[in-house]
Amino acid sequence: MATETTEHAQGMPQLDFSTFPNQIFWLVVTLIVVYLLMSRVALPRIASVLAERHGAIQSDLDKAEEMKAKAVEAEAAYNQALVDARAEAQTIVADARAEIQKDLDVAMAKADAEIAAKSAESAVAIKEISDNAMDAVKEVANDTAVEIVKAMMPGAGDAKSVKAAVTARLKG
Amino acid sequence: MATEDGGSGLNIHPMDQFLVKPLFGGDGTIGMFTITNVTLWLAIAVVCIIALMVLGTRGRAIVPSRSQSIAEVLYGFIHKMVEDTTGKDGLAYFPYIFTLFIFILVANFVGLLPKSFTTTSHIAVTATLAMAVFLAVTVLGFVKNGASFLSMFWVASAPLALRPILALIEVISYFVRPVSHSIRLAGNMMAGHAVIKVFAGFAVVTWIAPASILAITAIYALEMLVVSIQAYVFTILTCVYLKDALHPHH
């Protein structure tokens, strides 16, 4: 260091031509070394790495494309299956409904017939009861009329004519 | 460091950093094969290039490590530059152009280390690079195109009267190429380093020191930019010249 500080550049050291052969010689050596290293080792290596990476990315993209196609296919199959299943479910539902309707119709008809029979039977019974009631009313009316007539006019008429009159009145 | 030569008390020798010196004393003369600081810093640049481009990529990983991705970015950058500028047939010369680029880039950056010697600040170095490009491109132009390479200087699209003048201008500009090519790089390197040294010299004065140190920091940042850009410029100009050699017809 001590010896160096005493030595100062006169003008531009760049223009000191006595150092040119030295600089040029070592530069040429350097360039040859760098060129050999680059062209033999570094550049082919990087080129192969880049190509490899490019290939890997490309194959990954291809694979992704393929998988996407598969997924689309699977989705279509799924949708188809869904449509099929829905259609089948609909036919099953329709069948079931028809069967139930048939059973229901049969049961309704049977019930209707039973009801009709029962109501006819009831109508007959009602008619009978009502007739009986009418007869009873007639009887009571006759008896009552006969008694009233006997009580008000003793010896007037007989029971037969009273009965006829009451019956005529009841009809009227 | 401050010595008493220099009248103002300041002792600024911005050009000292560019001195070529023998590394191992000797008698102080510099022959062609003397191991000098040039040798040392060129060797350091080579070591850095090996570390980045060879050791850094040895994993050959699909998912790159940090150094590998730097190497890949540089590769891709120059590859694209060569392809875009010179076309597909220029890719045959890609290893040469990449060698130039990586050497200039790394040598420039290594030169930014404090106490280092900047090999690319020397005209001897940049002129050798530029002359190599110039000669290679010229020879290549004639080998690829024969005499029709000369049609590059004959602008067929210009009016006939103007063509001789344009041809003269084209020829002059062609031969000025290596000069501008080399001086641009060396000049940029030298100027930046010299300015940093000048500011460093001012830093011995107490009341200027803060501003000086700030300025050094700022210029250092600027220099980081400049060294990359100069490596880029040198390389893309090489590509442009190569394109002229491969496709001389405008």
C-alpha cells in the first residue's frame, strides 16, 4: 500500500500503450475461456433445462386438457343418468298412481253400492215407520173423535160413521 | 492517505485506479505475459461467470434455484435479443454474442467493487472487443454475401444523384462503428469511476463529507444502472452489426 500511494497516474493510464499487449493478451485468454465454458457447458445446459421445462409444461397442459375432456364427458354421463332416473321415477309414479286410482275406484264403487243398498234399506224402514205412525195417528184420531162425539152428543151416530168422517178429513 | 503533494490539501487522484501494475512486483516492467492486476480482475470476472452460469445451473432443476433463474433470465434475454434483431439465422452466433455480453456485464459489475480494477474501462480491452466484432462481422458479410455485401453502402432507394454521397457517408459510418463501439463502453466506465473517486477525495474535508458520501451513494446506484445498460448496448449493437452482415440489403 505504501509503495502504491506514491505512484500516481500521469494523464490517462488508458492511453499508456506499453500496457496494451498485456491487457489484450489476458483479455483474449479470458474470452476464450469464457467462450468455451459458455458454448460447451452453460448454454447447452440452460437450453436443455428450458426445453425440458417447456416440454413438462406442455405435457401438463395436454394432460389437463385431456382431464377436462374427461370431466365434461363424465358430466354429460351424469346428466344423462339423471334424466333417465327422473324419467323412470316419473313412470313409476304414474304406474303407482294408476294402480292406486284403480284400487280407489273399486273401493269407491263398492262403498257406493253398499251405501245405496243401506240407504234403500233405510228408506224402506222409514216408510214402514212413517206408515205405522200414520196408522197410529188415524187410530188415535178415530178413537178421540168417537170419544168426543160420544161425550158431546150421546147416542148420536155410531162409531163407523165417525171413523169415515175422520178418515175423509185426514185425507183432505 | 492524505499526503502533502497537492497544493489545496485535497489529494485527489481519480485516474490512479486505472493504473496497470504488475501483481508480483518484479522489476516493474509490464511485458505481454506479465501477471498484472488486469489478469487478476479478469480472472475474478471469469470465476464469477463460472459461479453464475456453470455452478449456478448445475441443479438443472425444472423449478430453478435463484442463481439458475438468473442464468436463465440472462440466457432468455440475449437469446430473444439475437433472434429479434438478427433473425433466426443469427442464432448460430448466439454463443459468441452471449460470451461478449456476460463478460462485459460481469466485468463491469466486478469493476464496481471498491478497490477493484475495472478492466472494461480500458480502451485496450474495449477496442479489442469492438475490433473483434467489426472484423468478424465484415468477414462474415463477405463470406455470406460475396461482393453483394458492398450493396449495403449503395442505397438503392435514394435518388441516383445522392447515392455516391450516401455511399461515402455509409462507408465512413461503417468504419467509425468500432471506434464508437469501444469508446462508448470504456468512456462510460472510466467517467463513472473517476467521478466516484473525485467525490471520495472530497470526503476528507469534514464539512463536505456528508454531501460527498451521499453523492457517492447516488452515483454508485447510477453506475449500477450504467454498467448494465452499457453491457446491453454493446451487445445489441453487435446484433445490429451482425444483422447488417447477414442481411446487407436494406
